[in-house]
Amino acid sequence: MVKDRNSRIGIVGAGAAGLSCALYLADSGYRRVVVLEKDRRPGGKCRSWREGGRTWELGAVLATADCSETLGIMKRVGVEPWRLPPAGDVPNGDFADRGFHPLEKTQLSRFKHSELPGTFGELARGLAGALVPRNDGIGEDTFFWKDGVQELWGRVASGLEVRYGAQVRGISRGPAVIVATDSGEFEFDQLILTSPLDEAAVVMDSTDEEKSLLSRVRTLDCRVLVCRIGDFGMPSGFAPGRSRGPGAGSRGRPMIWQRRHAGVDLFTFYVLAESGESDSEIEANVRKDVEAVGGRFVETAASARWKYFPHVDTDALRDVFPPKLEALQGLRRVWFAGELMSFSTIERTVRYSRDLVDRFFA
């Protein structure tokens, strides 16, 4: 455990996990905390895109009313929950025979974060439907961010010491932790890794056990595209089955799509890809589905690609992967947080950050 409030603490990653760790460390009296971020902006997978005074989400989309930690951080930085206005769109045909279903005929699954698995839970296919907003209004237990979720983490970052453009190239551990980055070398007494842990293991002086465990991490290739579409027959919809494993006609094609703003011909498409598909191939698949319901594909206005839902397979779970990884916390001054340690929602990630600080730094 760490008790010295004068400790120099480094955090790799300025996403929800890293920034919440830094915030909770500050609350506990630590004043020498530096967050290293490879990009030129904060947020990680909480990325927003703006056009014409409106925002579209390229990563995290929504939260629920029981997201107490997230709501607490929002209150601290002056960000209000936002209810997405009904788009008022009605599909101009029945496309069920083609595998497409309007969100208007679905129910937003109601769940509580307290009921989600705390560590290494079910795979993403079981959660996909629960995170789809309805187009004809959202439940009272669901909210969005009017100025984009990235704005939330930008405000959090503004009160912390964040070094941008600091891609980590090497981590060595001795009497101190030395982190070599594109922005120079940093020396810390403790280091918290919230970036992809399988990538961190490659640049760190990892032990054989760390290498063995973190090499078992798997992710999903998630693509998000905001596309300009004319005459779209189904403004918001989903294609059941495309979230379930690889297979012809499944991966690489839109799983969910949504019009965020009424009267604006920009639609967000969510795709789980097979490995190695190019951006042009993904766009071609979106175009094909749009045309299948009578739409006219104009352009991709913005896009993002994520290593989504870090997890391990059932063999690793049988081999008690979770407690083995937790047992490495603090080994040679390095700690782990982020999606892999909890679940791929903002709330679960932030809750784990608080738990880590409470257990080992408070």
C-alpha cells in the first residue's frame, strides 16, 4: 500500500479510468500526479465529433441513472445529464425480411450497474442490446451528454496535470519507475496503467508471469462511423445476430445505427469487424445496407476504430485469470486499472478507479 502523499504518481492514459484515478488521488491528498496521454486530447474511448453546433459520439454513448460515480464527477465539473429528444422518424417500410429491425419496436433493456459483473463478465454480445437507445424516446433511467461525453472528461482533465503527445515507448522498474515517451522521460514512485494492458506489457520490463497473463487478453475490433445519408428508409435500427461471433454476413456489417439529431441527415453506425478489414471495406458494407433500405450514401463524415471490450476466453477464466491479475497489483510499483479490470462501461471503469485508490492509496 502507498501512504506517502508526496509520492510521484504517474498514470498512463487520459480516458475515463486514468482521469478518474487522478481525480480520486487528488481527493486523497496526492499533489504530484501526472497523467500521460498519447493523443492530443483527453477522453480515450469517450470521443465526440462536432458539426454545426451539434455533437455525435464516436465512442461511449449513454449512461443510466444509477451511474452514481459518473454523475458525481459530472456534478463536480458542471455537466448536466441530457435527454435525447425524440427524432420523430418513422421507418417507411418493413425490412425484417432483410434482417433489419427498427429501434422503435424494441425495448431498451433496463439494467443496473450494480447488477453487471464486476470483473471479467459476459462477453459484449450479451450487452449490445442493453446499450441501444430507442429512437422514439429514452427511458427515464437513461441519459446522454448534450455537448458530447468528451466534454465531460475535458473538463476533468483541465483541473489535472496531463501531458499530451506522450506515447509510451518504454517502462523500466527499479528504485523508481522510469517511463520513456515521445515527450521525454518521466520518473515516478508509482505508476498506474489504464491504457490497454496487453500493449503495456510489450513496452514494460514485464516479468514472465505478467507477459503470460496479459498475452491472453483479447479485444473486439469496433468501428464507429458517422455518415451522411439521404432518403434513409430506416433512420434508427439494428440487425440481430451481427454481434454474435464471426461468420459470413455477420461481422463487418452495421449492427446498430441511429439518427442522433432530428432533421439532420447524419447517422451513427456501429460495426463489429473481423480482424484486418480496411476502412474502405467497412464503409462499403455500410453503403450496401443503406441502399438495401432505399437510402443514398453520401459520405463518411467522421469515424473511429477501437480495441473494444478487453477480455479473456473461458480457458483463462478456468485458470483463475482474474485473481492472478489482481495479485500483481503494486508489483514493482505498477498498478492496473481500466476496462480489463472491470467492465466496458464508463461507470464500472470509474468505480474500479475509486476502489483501487481506496484500497491501496487512501
